[in-house]
Amino acid sequence: MLSQLTRARAVVYIAMMLNLVLSTIVAAASVNGTGYPSVAAALEALKARPDVTVTVQDGWTIADDKANSTLWSFTPPGHDAHPAVVRRTVVNQDGQPSIRMHTLCQGRRDACDALTEEFRRVNAALQQALAAPATPAAPWKPSASQKSRVEELSRAYFADKDAQRYREAWARLAAAAQQQSSFAQWRSAAAETAAKAGAPLQREVKKVTVYRSAHGGTPGTYAAVDFTGRFANADTYCGYLVWSEQADGSFLLVREEENFIYKATDAQLTPEQRAKMRGVYRCAE
């Protein structure tokens, strides 16, 4: 049996060891890299800072410290490693951006290891993206086939109207253009214009411009076709068509503008007045 002295010495030794262990734990908590002794203390301190934005995303509490390029990720309740926080800071290392990470995890050891490994994989992907030189996107250019298809469609559309194949011409219009009037109304207006202008004598596609735009609030690829020509009753005829490219690569007509200076009017114009009217109509030369 141990003597009373031996037992007393053992108690003193155990107490000293416990004190050493507790001191080591406190010291480790203070130098874990996060600067806080516990996850709760870190969260409380960050919430108290007016320069830190705290949000909740998919259960995770995220503290964004932009001034220090640091992001804090707190595990949600129910996470295997909870409570835990991962601190990530973007630093410049040898002229390259790098992510420095510190973890304070008070959950199960295996869950903490898994959490750390998961964030290491995410950091590696982020760091690779940060280090990769940005490759400027090549400027978009229309293809030659787009221009040729639009010009062919425009000639076919004009041919349908000139031959009074109005149903075929109407079928080339986009749904939005067809909704502006009924087929009967559109056909009546087209027939009236044709009767007033007389027989077509000449029509020429002057320019095809394929571009990308949010035309009418709808982003996409469009083609503007400028044309000029002459009719039996109008020596000045010009305008444009606007086609919209569809998902399957086809084009449908979304806008049409035709302008005429009829001979009766033209006879009363001076060259300067005629030139001014062509300018107003934006007739392509």
C-alpha cells in the first residue's frame, strides 16, 4: 500500500500535470490561427464588428471581412464537425495570390479532419483559378454563312411579296411581328402598297449587317438588310429588314420598313429636297 506521503506526492504531481495540460489547451486555443479561443467567441466578435458582413448561406454562417481579404465559414448546427469555423485569407505570396487557411474545430476529430480536407480541395481549385492568367474572350464575329443566308432570305421574301404570295411571305415573319396585326390586315396593307407603287423594276440589297443586341429587350443575334430599288410609280425606294436568328440557326423577320418617293411627288422636288428626303429615309447609297 502507498504511504500517506506517497499518496500526497502523487496528488500534487497529478494536479501539476492537470494544470500543465489545461495551460497547454488554453495556449493552443489562443494560437490556433483564428485568433479566438472558441468558435462561439469568434462568431460573437465578428458579429460585433461593423466592417464585417455576416450572412447565412445554406445553413452556413459566413462572415466577410473585406478589409482583411478574409472569409470566415461557420458550420451549421447538425454538421458532423459542428461547432467549427474555417478562416481563409487571400494573401500575396511571391507575386501570386494564395489562400491561407486556419481551422478551429470543436467537433469530432474525424469530422474535423474531413472538414479541413474538403476546404483544402476547394482552396486548391480557387487558388488555381486565381493564379491562371485571364484569357480575353475573342471578339464575336458573324459568319459568312449567316450573311449569305440572310441575303437569300431577303430576296425570297421580296419575291413572295412581288408575286403576291402573301401567305408564304407571312410565314417568314417571327411570332412577335405576326402579333402586331392579323394576316388579313397585313396582306391588305401589302397589297395596297404594291398597287400604289406599281410593278417592281429593280431592287438591290446594299448591305447586310449581322450583330448581337438586346433588340426589343430580347438578347440575340440579328441581321439588318439595307436595300434600294425602283418601282413603276416610284424612282426612289429604300428601306431595311431586320431578321432574328432562332435557336436552330434559322432567321425570322422581326421588322420591315419601306420608303417611297412617288413620281408625282418627286417631280415637285428640287435636287436638294430629294437628297434631304433620302437622308431622312436613311437610304443606303
